Amino acid sequence: MNLSKSSNPVFGQSVFNRLDSRSDAGVMTINGTMNKTGLMLLIVLFAAIFTWRKFFGMYEYSSPEAAVSAIQWWMIGGAIGGFITAIITTFRPQSSNVTAPIYAVFEGLFLGGISAFFEAQYPGLVMRAVALTLGVFFVMLMLFRNGKLRASGKLKMGILAATGGIALVYFVSFIAGMFGANLGFLYGNSNISIGFSLIVVVIAALNLILDFDFIERGSQAGAPKIMEWYGAFGLMVTLIWLYIEILRLLAKLASRRD
């Protein structure tokens, strides 16, 4: 069973080349990976509560501008720290038992801030986004476990191509923004913009199938136990992406009702 054949960039061949399979610590299991995923979700939640409360503490007693100022550096630090720890985890999977929880802390700080910002604009939006994210997660998990949706070779290549295309669009948008250009279909609330967000949400959801497939095959192949943390990390990356995209989609829909 070849674990290297995964379309998720977090789970490539080089990951296994950097691991020492001669480990006495045990082997990877599905339950162990799910437990570590749950722990990382709790870490994200507690870190998010910090920036969430900091934002609304200022928002209720001061001004929206003061609230944004109160958390902006926490959000920036969370975004940069999360990116750095994600890169370290990807290149040093043997350290994922340390770097994956740190990644969760940084991402929690970022998500708490951005969630509070959207909630201030559209009350109730965040709870709907959380509920939808969890709903999509469990639906995809059930489809995978029941064999209705499996990570075949063609599906993997299609998801990889679509994910790469989305990443390229966001990168071009970032570069264009540096020169004052604005790709309106990414940020507006037009039908095209909402349609694009729907597509991104679907692709993010399909990436969960790749994560489930990797975790299942890793446990069946007796991968080193450290890969439980790495599998949980990969799953968290996808879940955070899915949540942000659902949040943006709901915000676009809410803005059309204003």
C-alpha cells in the first residue's frame, strides 16, 4: 500500500522519506488521529476565544476601529505564525507532535479575530458557519465510510488540479492588490462572486476525502505513530480553509440582504 499517492500537498512522498519508520512508539491508528484532531480543535477554540473576547470587549465599550486595532496584531501574528509552523510541520513531520499544537494556537488567534469581525457586521453569521463546517465534515466522513465517495486516482487528480487553480487565483489576486488592482469576483456579492465561493467550498470539502483516505491508509500500513499528529494537522488545515470559505460565502449572501 503506497502512502505517497496523495493529492494533498501536506501528504506527499517526501514526508515519508523524512520519517524513520523504525519506531518503538507504536503505529498510527484512526482513533488516535481523531483524538488528536479533537484536541487541536479545542486548542483552536480556546485561542479563538481570546481574540474574540478582546475584540468585543472594545467593540461594546468603544468603537469598531478601536476593536479592530485591539486585535489586529494578534491576527497578523496568528496568520504569520500559523504559516511558518505549517511549513515547519510539512518539512519536519517527525516534529508534528510539537508543531501541530502550536499551529492550532496561531490559527485560533487568527480565526477568533476574523470571526469576531464578521460577527460584528452580521450577527449570528459565525454560528451558522461553524454549524455548516461541522455538518459538511460529518457528511463527507459518512460518505467516505460508507464507500459512496472514495479517493480514486481520477478524483485525486481532479481535486489537486482544482485546489492548485484556486491557490493560483488567490495568489494573482494578492499580487494584483499590491498594485491597486481589485478582482471584484473574489470579494463582491455578485452572482459570479457567490458562484466562485460555492465552487471553492465544494473543493475544500472534497479535500476532506483526501485527508480521510490518507489517515485510513496510514493506519492500515502501520505508519509511525507520530503520523497521527501529522494526519490531524493535515485535517485541521482543510477544516480551517473550509470554515473560512463558508464564512466568506455566508457574508456575501448576508450583504445582499442589507
